[in-house]
Amino acid sequence: MEIKAQTKYIRMSGRKMSLATDLIRGKKILDAENILHFLRRVSAKPLLKLLLSAVANAEHNFKLSRDNLFVKTVEVGQGPSLKRWRARAFGRAAPIRKHTCHVKLVLAEKETGVKSK
């Protein structure tokens, strides 16, 4: 069973967010929480909040134990950019793009049973 959670419009570029998501992909929940808790990046805080939300969804909605869950996939997509202008010399203007990103997180349950042929 897959549990999905997503967050949108995080005021950070997708490139900066993907540096933190690469570290938790495929990890158990406890390991991913520890990595994000001690990671010294700004992107770790909203990603930890999303992970805890997905775990809460799994426990409350699907009655799953957090010990059997792991991070199956984490996708970072580009969101819309806020377009601003900055004054420059000789009456000109230079564009400023404030990037946003969307993050989709999928948790899965470990298979405990042995598959038979």
C-alpha cells in the first residue's frame, strides 16, 4: 500500500530542495527523520514537515505501523516563479525570479511475508 503526501508552492528552488530529497529516498522513516532533523539546510525543515504528515496519514487513515514504512519515492517539481523587477543604472530594470517548487512524497510498507513461486 502506498501513502501519498504533497506540498506545493514552497518558496525555494527545486534544485536546492532536491539536494535534501536525494538523502532520504529509500530510507526507513526513523532514518529519514534523523537525517532531516540534523541536516543543516533550509530545505530540510519543510521536507521533515511533509514526511511527518505522510506518516500521520498512514497511521491515522490506514492504521499502519510506522516501523514498517519507508520512503519509496520523492519527486520535486518546479512551481510558478514570482516575477519581480529591480532598478539598475541608467533607468533600466533587471528581472528577479523567486522560484517555488512542489514536492510529492510516497511512503510504502515493507513486505514481511515470503513470496512463494
